[in-house]
Amino acid sequence: MRRQQGKRLDDRYVPYLQMAGLYHLARLNDRWFRLDEALDVAYQLGLPVDGRYVSGCLLEFQIYIQGGRSAWVWFQELLGVTPPPSQVQKYAVNCSLFQETFGECPDGADDETVRRYVRAYIMMLLGTQLFADKSGNRVHIRWLPYVARLEEMGTYSWGSAALAWLYRCMCRVANRHVVKLAGPLQLLQSWIFWRFPLFRPAGYETFSWPLASRWSGYNPSGSEKGPRVQMWRLRIDRLQDREFIWMPYSSPDVLQVVHPEALEHRHMALWRSVTSLIYFAVIEWHQIDRVLPQFGGVQPVRVPP
């Protein structure tokens, strides 16, 4: 997440980020550099969960481009620069190019220049915050078809796509040969802090929207890593059912800061749906019927997934 630190949230970007449904995530990033169901994605990161699925072709970009031009020609038209070969790895561009070229939008920039900086900002936001890979230093150009149409970005379900990617990354890291975890880890960390009081840092009792901003400024120590890992493993082994909060968002203090749109009936219906979560080639399942206590229900004997 340090990759985004050099990119200030310019006030001129805000209307485009609001239109894309990514403003709360960007504001969270601007305040907090260290940081499961669709309900959690909406509440924790303020992302939309109602919209079109995030997918498309990862290689043949010419199907999106009038005249079938090269993807890198399109990159130059949208962002105003052509990345040198040293900054490109297959279909990904090094974050350093975005940081050096689009670090700060110049004063007095015209609308087209601002839009170019917005496109770069959003590509970095998606590539390093929500859909990061384990390299942590590259942004895939799969986002070109999306930033080419800034006005349409708000029609996508960014929340469900982020959740699909997190599920897939957690599945992969369960393999004993995998040692690094990718994905929207600020979502996972905040989810843990909200639902496991035993694991949360002390002194963070002020609520704001999105709810992950509660942990703004949290900076864990990197010392004595080995003993701390052993201590937390022991605490997990001794965990009691009363030490897990099933419904952390139901308290009046939380509901006071929740964005009104998140409480609309159409969103509540989505949170309770058993459906697929789609992020390009990643398809995971939203099996809310297996965690009914998180919605005040009683969990029956579960059927096979």
C-alpha cells in the first residue's frame, strides 16, 4: 500500500472518484496507509456492491478499441505517455512510472490533463489497493477499458469483485508452499479488528465512514515478530465463541456514521443473496446461507456447498 503514498488525493479528482464509486476507498487510503461478505465490503471500504460484474478480456485489448489498435497506443492516448520497455512486464507497468509521471497534477491543468491524472490515480488505486498481486510493484493494463469510460465506472460492483479476489488469494495462501498473501488486505485486517475484540489495537474507539477508517494511524511494530506470531497463534487456539462479534454493525453508534445509501433495501437484499462473485477469470461464491448468525439468524445444519 506504500505504492499509493506518493499520489496525493487532489480535489480535482474527487468528482471522478465519486462517479466511479471509489471515493471512500481513496479517502481511506489518503488517511491510512497501513491498514466478508458483501456486507463487510460495503461497510468497511464504502464500495458499491450493486452493479455490473468486473470482467473482460485480459489479452486481446483490440476488441475494445476502435480500429483494433495496439493496447500501448491506447495507453498513450488515455494517459499521454508511452511506457518505455524497461517499465513494462508483459501487460503490466511498473508503479514507479505512475509515481514519477503522475505524482501531482499541475496547477491550472485543463480538463483533459486532469482526466489523464485521474485515470492514472484510479489504475494505481485498483492495482495496489483492491486487486494487488504479490509483486506489489506493478499495475496491469486490464483497467484501460474501464478508465477509458470514466463516466461508466460507477456502474460496476467493485465490492463483489474485491471480495472474489480476496477469497481466491486466501485460498491460494492456504497451500503450504505459498508464503505471501495478496489482495485487499486492509479489508481483511479491519474485518478482524471489528469482529475479534481480543485482536484489535487499544485506543481506537472513534467511528467514521467507511468503517475501516477507525484504524487510521495504526502502525504495528515490526520488532520481535517470531514471539508475537507464537503468542497470537496461542490466542487463536484458546479463542472462545463469546469472543467473536457476529453483528458488529448493528449498534446505534455504528449506524449513526453509516452512509445512508448502504442502508437501502436493495443493498440489504444483495447481502442476503447466495450468488457468484466475479473478478475477470476469478469466480467465487457468496454463500451467505452458511453464516446466518451474522444477520441475526440461527444456523441450521449446513448442506454441502
